[in-house]
Amino acid sequence: MNFSLIIGFVESLTSYYLTLLLLIMGLLLRFRTYPAYKSRQLTTDAAWARSGGNVCMIASGIVLVSHFLFI
């Protein structure tokens, strides 16, 4: 019984760690392209990085919501 409590605790923290990792990665990708976006010279790589940042932030929200719904 003690092992199931430990496994549940680790699984619970794992989803929070994944959310934090995706959120930090998304924020870094999203706001790292701000100077290029501000000068209206958004290159293809910067546009992909910005889109990837948005996807990471959306994925962190999905992980957080699914954690509360399913775990």
C-alpha cells in the first residue's frame, strides 16, 4: 500500500514538472523572437519559434487540465 501512495505522488508531480517544462520552453521560444517581431522583420525561423512557443504553452495548459480531470 505504501508503494502505491509513492507512485501516485510521483505521477502527480510528474505532470506538474511537465507543465512547468513546457511553459518555460514556450515562454522562451515565444518572447525570444520579440525584437525581430518588433522591427517587423520576422524571419521564417523566428516565425516557427514563435509558433512553437505558442504550441508549448497550449500543451502545458492541456497537460494541466488533463491532470485535474483524469488523475
